[in-house]
Amino acid sequence: MVELLFEDIFTLEKLDPEGKKFDKVSRIVAHSQQFDMDMELDVNTEVYPMHVGDKFTMVLAPTLSLDGTPDTGYFTQGGRKSLADKFEYVMHGKLYKISENSTEANVKVEIYASFGGLLMMLTGDPSNAVEVLR
């Protein structure tokens, strides 16, 4: 079974807080229930409509392969089951920056990812993102 880097249930708090920039994409602001993490995420709302108050599970995984086999970078339509089969909306991308924000009284980690130009920033206590930081 694939080892997940992060998993939590988020509640959508704001939709396009700085105004809508693109017709088919919205930036959501959400907060997680278990790990007290904040997330900003660009979502293709034409494909997956979202509304303030919606709850959703967000997972970060190193591969979509259920047996944990590393990702090759190529999608094969072999009909094999994958982690993606367990979700309604899946984004595939790259973590490109992990930093600490120590300007506040408590240190927070900021994890940045790009999914083909759709961006994510996950922010919170570093102890809640240990697997991502490895």
C-alpha cells in the first residue's frame, strides 16, 4: 500500500478571496480539521465545482500506484487500479518549495506545489507535515 505524505479533511472557508482571475479556475482557502493546517489551492471549478462550507479530503502522495511503486512521470492507460480511483478530483504535480516562516511567534512550514500551473500553498505547524518534509 502506498504511504501517504499527508491526509486531512478540509473545510472551504473562502472562494476567490482576491477576485476571480480565470473563468474556469478558482482559488480556494481552506482549513483542516485534524492538523490545523491552512491551504490555498487553485481548482478547476468547471470540472469540480466547490462552494464555501464544502468539506473535502486532501491527500499528498509520492505516487498514484497502490503498491507504492515510484512514479515514472508517464501516464499509462493500462486500466490498473490506482490511488486516483478513490477520489473525485485528482491533481498531479510537483512540490517545488518548502520553507519555514519564523516571522511569527511560532514557526510555520510553508509547502508549495504546482499542478501544471495550478498552485497550492499548505501552511501550518512543521510537526504536522513531518512526512512531507522528509
